[in-house]
Amino acid sequence: MSSSGMYNNMLKKQQETTNQINQLLQQTSQSLLCGPGTECEKTRNSEDLQQKYLDSQTNLQTAPYQEKQAEKNYYTYTQGDSAYNDMIRARLVKEAENKTNDILINFNQNVKKATQLNDTLSSLTIDYEHILELYKNYVQENEILNNKIISFGTDLVTSDRKTYYEDQNYDILVSWYSIWRWIYFILLIVFAFGIFLSKSSYSIWAKLGLLGIFILFPYFINYLVFYLLKIVVNLQSLLPKNVYNSL
């Protein structure tokens, strides 16, 4: 070995020794400046942990690409480009079939839901038609009932008015009946005095009998009239009838 080569080796070893000494001094100074429990150590550890966290996020984002790249490198190196392309094609076909099946399942479910909604809509439509028809019937029935109520009110007013006039006529008849009864009793008293005070060929018993008949006359005249009317009705029922009146 020449003297220049030995000199270069010595310089190289000296440079390595110098670098090691500088690194040791740097570590020693950092240990002195950022010792355990110091604020510097907490800051440095926080920065290291933050950097590791950022690196892990980067690795997580680039992991799929790295996985695909590693897979491609493996297949192309071990089986060739054609095998890798076939594997990718088969994978894409399988994914397409899976997506097609998913779409078909979703489509069938949507068709089923649409059918159910259509059936529900048809039922609601039928129910609505029935309710509308029922509503129309109720409207007509309410109108008829309202007309009956109005007619009943009119008849009631008419009946009240008729009853009022009938009561008025009855009261008039009762008044006249009372007047004529008093007139009758006054005439009866005059007749009693006259029959007993005046001379007559009638005996006392005949006079008393005649007076008794006139006294009882107002009480049995009603029964007598009803009895006579009943006899007249029975006699009319025995007479021949005209059977052609209904033609």
C-alpha cells in the first residue's frame, strides 16, 4: 500500500471518529437540555407521536394502492402479465355478478314494494269511492230528513193553529151549553111553579113524574142520542150496498 492510500485511510477513520464524537456530544447535550420531566422532553415526545400519527394516516391512505401494486408485482413476476390480467378479469367479472345480483335483489324488492303500494292504492281508491257514495247517500237522506222536519214543523204549526181554533170553538160551545143549561133550569123552575100553582086536570103524581122527566132530561139525553144513532147505523148496514163505488 502506498503512503497516499494510508493517509486517506487515516483521514477516513479520523472523520468517522470525529462524527461519532459529534453525535455523542449532540446526544449528551440533548440529554442535558431535554432531560426526563422537562418541558423540552414533553414537546419532543409530542412531536414524535404526532409524526407517527401522520405517518400512520399516510400509510392507511396509501395501503390499498401499495397492496394492489404488491399484488401486481407478485403475479407478474411469478405467473406473468397474462395470468395477472386473467386474475383481474375474473375478479371484475365476480364483482360485476355480485353487483348485478344486488341490483336484481333491490329491483325485485322495489317491484314487490311497488306492487304492495299499488294494491294499497287500489284499496284506498275503492274505500274512497265507497265513502264518497256513502257521503252522497247521507247528503240525500239528510236533505229528505230536513224536508220532513220542515214539513213536520209546518204541520205542527198548522196542527197547533187547528187545535187552537178547535179549543176556541169548544170553549164557545161550552159557554153556549152553560148558557142554555141555565136557561133550561130557569124555564124548568118556571114550569115547576106553573104546574103546581095553576089549576090542571093532572094529578099530583103525574105532575111529579112530568117534573122528574124534565129534571133528568139533560142527564140521559146524551145516552139516548147515542143509542138512536147506533140503531140508525145498524139499520144502514143491513141495507144493500153499491159494490161498484170503487170502479
